[in-house]
Amino acid sequence: MAEDSSTDWGRRTFLKAAGAAGTAAALAGITSAQPGRAPGTKEDEILVGITNSASVASVATEAQDDDYLPQGASVVHRNEELGYMAVKLPEVSMQAKENAKSSMERHPKVKYAEDNHTVHALATPNDSRFGDQYAPQLVNAPQAWDTTLGSDDVTIAVIDQGVKYDHPDLVDRFGSNKGYDFVDDDSDPYPDSMADEYHGTHVAGIAAATTNNGDGIAGMSNSSLLSGRALSEEGSGSSADIADAVQWAADQNADIINMSLGGGGFNQTMKNAVSYAANAGVTLICAAGNDGSGSVSYPAAYDECIAIGAIDENENLANFSQYGPKLELVAPGVDVLSCWTDQPYRKISGTSMATPAAAGVAALGLAAHPEWSNTELRNKLKETAVDIGLSENKQGSGRVDALNLVNAGSNPDPDPPENEAPVVDLSASAVAVQVGQDVTFDGSGSSDSDGSIASHQWTFGDGASASGAQVSHAYASAGEFTATLTVTDDDGASSSDSVAITVTEAGGSCGDASSGGSADGYLYGYYDSDRYTYSLDLDEPCQVTISLEGGYWSDFDLFVTTDGRTPSSYDYDKRSITQDSNEQVVLDDVSPGQQLGVLVDSYSGSGSYTVSVEELGR
């Protein structure tokens, strides 16, 4: 990366990039809503983001004292950690809101003003009931349960309607801390209405209804649950409530946040919240949306979030599921049976249902591999997904697969056979192959000391199986797979053994190669900025992350162009403008030799900074 010649602060040389780690903050950062603030949708409010050099409380006072707000407007909510306040307006017309936003943006300590969007639960009710499940079987969860049913040490936060945490299939998944109600601003996230507020309970059951308890349904994982009630009984909520819930969940050390909700478009306050959670190490899994269009909804469309589409039991994309280049994975989301509020169980459909199916699979993977970071978990979910024959825009990396994820990167030793059981002799012609390449598996050397081998049964870890002493198989998608041979003797005794097969696309997996660099600089005030260019140097780049770390008392922003042109705060392709100086931009669609333009801009304050680039390739 070379500095643009327009700067006067001395040449900066890039070194190898170093990763940045975010930190979580305390729950005390959330300020209670003022009494009388209505729950749910808040169309009469705007959200105002504050620069890091000022407190939200001080700007709230100044805005009212210095006539930045219209007569009758009031600050009804503040969040110091995310650096924003909610302002209730006396008039709800579009022009009144535009005038108020323009006025607030003239305040020297205000970074943005935007609508407090309405967000909805993404479910399509369906009254049909067949009395059984197909979702866990479709993603190979039962096979994964042979390794792990999940772990109480893995926590899934359900940001949704309230959850009926005393449901017989959910009661064991909640500890003493049930969660928080951001709609009514209290510590009990229980649904307000058993007849109308079912969505959060249904979502929680898909992800983590207790498995192997002899009652009800099987969730994907026996994980711990937290309920962040951010949607009202009508199924809608505000960006502010959801952003607060995301921040809270991160501060509660949730490992996974499930958001089966969407709508309202890009929102800087929500962007700051998901960035906060991702920097704290949380995996954010979100519903793609239910209008059947070719672009996923927000919050799923934020770079920090994994967008999930819905398929049916025949692995066809649901006609309501949104899709497009931001879609990363698909999961079962049609006629999914789960927990209910005014009856024990019910089937409904939606990307809302596919999302907790993926979140539960992710939790199984994390239970088996607790050392994985949120970035590693996201990559493993994609690497182990199964290609179901849809276009990339309609399946992303494919259908989530619990068995592949649990077995990723490991080949556990089989249990030692009993004395009377046969001995398995298993070999593979290759253990590292590319997609479509045949692997010959040979079990003909297996033997039985007190008789003979009656059958050889193979499973290949991708849903396929075969019988015979010697078989061949070609994998249709990249990932880590476990091929297992089970031999049964003439007395009916069986033994099994496995071999791990690594399957890659031509050129390998994203992250096999890496490059990058970093530069240090100093900005002297709001008038100052530095510009850089960076040329990708890997032969097959697949992802680039540009990160900025700055001083505590400064508010620096990051702007990026993807064609090498000189960026500005008005001309850019991607930006990150949280209220502090720790910013990050991720680019997934990159090409060899591509030039990037980078601007580090001081919104307020002065201090040193480090800007770094991490380039991943195949």
C-alpha cells in the first residue's frame, strides 16, 4: 500500500498486517427509555449518532437548549455505548422528519441522523401440521449428535419477540438470566400475549429445544439460550431496540446472535451495533427476508452478518425466500415444526425458521470446536455446506450440514471394537482431492476372527452412501468430510472406522494464502486526513479486510474505493463510521491486481492510528 502523494505527513511503509481484536462493554452503557415511550414501532422518532469526543447526554441537552430540535421534540432514549439518542418528534410527516434530521446534522458533534426504522419478524404462518420433523435430518444433525448434542457453554441469544422460557422443551435451556425486554424495558422477556407472540418461542425451539429428553421435538443443539425481546406482540420493533439488544447480547458473552427479523434498509445505528458484536467475537446469523426478491434484507445484508435463505424438505428454494449475492447459506425453512405459546408445537414457514436452524448447526460446531473464533466458525459453516444444485445467488455456499461442521478439521479415533466384533481395514486412494475427483475406498482387508464378513456399508459424509468391499465416490462440493466404513460379520456384530477427506475447489479454499500490510499515521484535527492506495498481490484473492485502530479520544473514519480512485468522505464505495476510531471494511468480491483507495479521515479529535490490510487468497 502506498501513500497518496497529496499528504504532507511523511511517507508510510506497509508492514505485515496484524489482526485487531474488539472488546465488549458493560450493560451500563444502555440508558433506560423515559416513561411513557410506546413499545414496538416508533415512526415518530429519529436516531441521532454522536461523535466519540462528546457524551450523548451533553449533546441531548445542547440540542434542546440551542434549538437544533423543533418545538415539542424530546430525547426519549440514549445509548452511550453505541453513541446515539432517540428523538421523539411532535409531528410524524416525512417533511417534518427530514427537517429535524437536517437540523441535527448541523450540530458539530452529530455524525448522522436517520429514521428509527420499523423491523418485522420474518415468518409466513402455515396452519398445516404433520406431526414430525424433517429439518434436523436434512442437515444431518442426528449423525452429528453422535459426537455432541451441544453444550451449555455455547450461548445463542434470540433477538426477537419474547420467548416462553418455561415451555417444557425450553426450560432446561435457560439459566437464571432469562434475558431482557427492550420493548417494555424490564428484565423479564416473557411474551405479553400467548395468542399473538409466538415467533420468538418458535425460533428458540428450532435452535435449541432440548434433544434426547423423551418429550416434544429435537432442537438442533442443546445450547444455552438468552432472550432479547426487541419485537412487540405485533411482531414489529424499532432499530433502536434491536441495536440495544444486539449490544446487550454481546455484553452477556453470547456466542451466537439469531435475528429472524428484517426491514427498513441500511441503518447506521444498527450497523454500529452489529460491528460492536462482531468485534466482541459474536457470530451474527440473520434471515435473508421473505419477499422473494433478488437481494437480502437488512440486517442480514450487513457485512458482519451471515444471511440465511430458506429451502423446503426437497432442497428447493422457498418461493418466499430472498436471495442474491449477499446470501451465504440456506437451511430448512418451510413447514418447520417447533415450540409454540398457546399450544405445545406448530409448523410455520419463513427465513425466520431457516435462520435458527443454521444458528443451531453453528452451535453444534462451536461445541465440538470451542477454540474457533467467530471468523473461523463463519468460514467453516461455508466450507462444510452441501451444494444442493442451486445457483450461488440462491444457495450461497450451500445447505448447512451439522455432521460436516462437527467433523471439520478432525478425525476422531473410533471406539475400540469388542473382542467378538470384526476388524475394519480401511484405505482411501487419496485423502486430499478436488471437487469431482474420484476417491477409491477399499475395505476388502477387513476380517472376522470367529467367522466371516457379511456386509460392507459406506457413508461419505455428504449424505451419500454405498455398499461393497471396494467403492468409488466423487464429492460435489468443497469441505472436510468423514468417510465411514461399517462392516458386519455373520454373527451380526459390527465395527466401524473412518477416514477424513479434504475436498477443495480448484485453487484451494479461501484463507490458504494471505498477504497484507499496515501503516501508522497521525491526524491533527477534524480538518486532517490521509489517503493510501493498495494493490492486491495474491494470484487468487477471495477476501480483503481493511481495519483502522485509533486513539480513544479521537473519532476517525474509514472510507474505501474498489477501483483505486482517490476516496473522499463523499465519494467512496464502502465506509465504516462508528463513533470511535476503530473501523473495519470487508470486501468479498475482489480480483487479482485490483487497486483499492483508502481514506483515513478525522471527524473530530487528534491522535495516532494504524491502518492495516489483510488479504486472503486460495
